[in-house]
Amino acid sequence: MGLSTTVNRRMARNISKDWEVIYNHPLCFLETFVDTERFSGTCYKAANWKYLGDTTGRGKVEKSQKQTRSIKAVWGYPLTKDFCSYMTAA
């Protein structure tokens, strides 16, 4: 197991507790974006993150339908078994 995989696992194990101390609620799911023009996301795959798909390359406030940024791979990692119920709660 590589250093980046070890760091990823350690971070995922501790981040929810740290977040709760500061913001008074836990995290149940993590996501990250990997620039596919530069990286393949191997460390996330090795740390059992799930590949969720690719971005469109438009950015979050782009008004046109044209790609203006590089495509990013979206990776996700559930921190709790019931993360879906947290994410769908109103």
C-alpha cells in the first residue's frame, strides 16, 4: 500500500470527527475531483473510493453549454453505512 493510499484512509477515518468538533455535525460522504488530463485517480481506487463519473468541464457557474475547463473524474467515499438516508433527508 502506497503512502497516498495510507494518507487517504487515515484522513477518511478522522475527518468526520474533526468536522463535527468545528461545525457541530458529522460528515457521511466525501467527494473529490481528479483532473483526468494530469492524473488517473489510482490512489483513490486503491483506497476503495468509488468512481462516480466525469464532470462536463463547464464549471459550476458557466452559462454556456461549452466545455471551458478540463474534465474531472468524480470519486466518492461513504463514511457511514446509512449515508444515503442522510443525503436524502429534507
